[in-house]
Amino acid sequence: MPEIVTARIPADTPHVSLLRAIATALAARLDFPVDRIIELQIAVDEVCSRLMAVSRDGTCIQVDFEVLDRGLKLSAQVDGERREDREFLTEWSRVILEAIAEDISLAEADGDGGERAVAISLSVGKGPS
């Protein structure tokens, strides 16, 4: 059975540090090198900032951290409908995430309570062995 750690925070910048801390602890437990841990923190920041930017009236960000043999899979979503006047990923965000992560996917879906949600998922590996 896969190990999944789920965290739910208010959708505002000061609380993103809690998600970075969880990602850091899981990556350290998986023996990620320090540079990959720092890159993972950057990816968490970028995912959260984009979710907050593209969600209309988002109040909560939920992130599922799935522990894999080769690294971590992050699945993040924010409640609230998608703002059509903003890009899901800016060009700079895409460059950052593609340099750090694999299997990046963007989606609009139904949230836990049936409301609309905006989601991003990606995988971050330990790096070269």
C-alpha cells in the first residue's frame, strides 16, 4: 500500500512554509541530496503560488505527498474555480518546474465537497545515483 501524507493549509503565502517542511522531512527520510531537497522546496513554492494565482476565491490548498521508491509525487489542489484571466503556468513557472520535476499535469476537477478545484501534480526524483 502506498504511503501518502496529506496536508491541508489555508490558501495564503505564510502557510506554504508548512508544506515545504513536510516535503523536506519526507525527502530527507528518502535520502535526497541536499540540492534536490532545495529544488523540491522551490517546486512546492511554485506549485502553491500558481494554484493561489489561478484560483478564484480559493480558501484551502491540499497536498498529497506520495512516497515512492525513486522519490516523491505531489498532488496539489486549491478549492475555487479557475480564473480564466491568468495562465495556469507562466512561462517562467513552466521552466522552473520542468527543470525540477517530471510528469507535470494540470487539471480542473471536482473538489472533495463537489465544488470546482484547480490541481497540479508532479514527481520529483532523488536525482542521479
